[in-house]
Amino acid sequence: MPTPITIAVAGKGGSGKSTLAALLIHRLTQRGESPILGVDADPDGALSWYMNLEPDCTVGELKESLKGSNLPQGKAQMAQMGILQCLAEGEEFDILTMGRGQGTGCYCAVNDLTRRLLGNLAEEYRSVVVDNEAGLEHLSRGLPFKVNLLAVLCRPERMEVMSAKRIIALSEELGLDIANKALVVNQSADDAVVEISTICGLDRYVTIPRLPILEKGRISDRPPDWGKILMQVDESLDRLIDWAIAKS
Ligand SMILES: Nc1ncnc2c1ncn2[C@@H]1O[C@H](COP(=O)(O)OP(=O)(O)OP(=O)(O)O)[C@@H](O)[C@H]1O
Ligand SMILES: [Mg+2]
């Protein structure tokens, strides 16, 4: 299979990252870009819940069980099987949960191994969507992915816009392999967007309107009905996906 189309989503906590990641996964499915790997790389995130697929364990837990200064052959095989346990499988998409970062001890060998295994795993998919935390921790250290598009989210609020600007700068400082970047202004009417894109220095941007269906469902014990929401935001999702494909 060719290199997957990879879209990474980042933004301040609560800006709408997991919502956008879930919408992108469903839109990629509709566009025939499956199988899709969704990576929940935000320890405070809930991509697996949004996608209704809960894994048995996280990559962080797997690393914890395998850490140590050397990795004999048996552990490498255990890691390979363990990665599959961290994968919750659906029909068109699977969700991998990275989980918490590491505690004390020696993780070098296991980090190298899991990076390699995750790189191999991603090659089995046609597209990959990564839901990141604001520090891009997993993208810089744990995930060996070339990113076609980094979609940076913010709501039209000063603190979120400044956070988006910092994330864009951080992605450059970390030297991440990112072909293209776009701004996603969430819960926004169009009027503030040009100013926000100027502040962030990105000329590619889309907006997502405030969606009452999401507001009503905030304390529901079930994930949103993505089918209904997709119809309202498909143009913005398509622009993001097209920018990602153009650079793949
Ligand atoms: N366009 C929108 N309109 C209305 N509500 C929205 C919209 N986008 C997201 N939300 C709501 O905002 C809340 C936060 O969204 P989400 O969980 O996607 O953010 P997040 O950035 O992933 O948060 P966290 O940093 O906690 O992981 C959720 O209740 C979600 O339903
Ligand atoms: Mg989230």
C-alpha cells in the first residue's frame, strides 16, 4: 500500500480537536479513503469514545510493561502483539490510543521499537488521522509519521488564537515532517477569520460553525450522531482533505 494520507489535528484543550478528528475520519470514509487509522495522541482526549471504539490498552501502558535497558527477541514479539491490543478495530477505521507519557526508567529501547512498529502499522492504512495534544509530544517523539497536513484549531478567542500561533511555531521548532498547514477556526462566523489567519501567519483556513446539535449533546453518554453533522461541514472537511492529498 502507498504511504497513507496523514492529517494531524492540534489546538488548545477544548478547541474541538477530537470533534474535528472524528469528522475527518468519517468524511475520509465517505470519500473511499479507508482503511483509516485514527490515533488518539492526546492523553486528555477522547477520540476512541467519539468513534465508539475502546481499545484494551494504550501504547503508554505497553511501553511501561516492556521498559528496560535491553529488549530480547521475546519482548520484541510481545511488543508487536501488544500494539495490536492497543488497536480497537472497526469496519472502515481502527483507533489506536497512545495514552499517558512515560514515568521513570529506561525507555530508549522500547521507544525505538514501538516507533518502528507504529510506522509499519500505519503503512497498512490508506489514511491516518492523529488527534494531538497542544505540545505535539507524540508527534515529535513517539510517532514516525510524515504529516501531509497539520490542521491547527482555535475558536475565535484571543487565548486560543495565540495558542494556535504557538503550536504552528512549535511544529517548526521541532522540525516535524509536515508538508502543509491549515488553520481551522471552530465555532466561528466568517468575519473574524481573516484577522485570525493573519495573526497565525497561515493563508489556508476553513471555518466550522457553532453546531447546536453538538451543544445539545454535551452531557450525553453517547457520541454525537456524526452523520447529521457531516452534512453541515463537508465543504470545510473536503478542503482540508484536498490540501492533504495535494501534498501526499
Ligand atoms: N463546532 C462546534 N459547535 C458546537 N460545539 C462544538 C463544536 N466543536 C466542538 N464542540 C464541542 O466542544 C467540546 C470540546 O470539543 P472536543 O472534545 O472536540 O475538544 P478537544 O479540543 O478535543 O478537547 P480536549 O482538549 O479536552 O481533548 C465538546 O463538547 C464538543 O461537542
Ligand atoms: Mg480531545
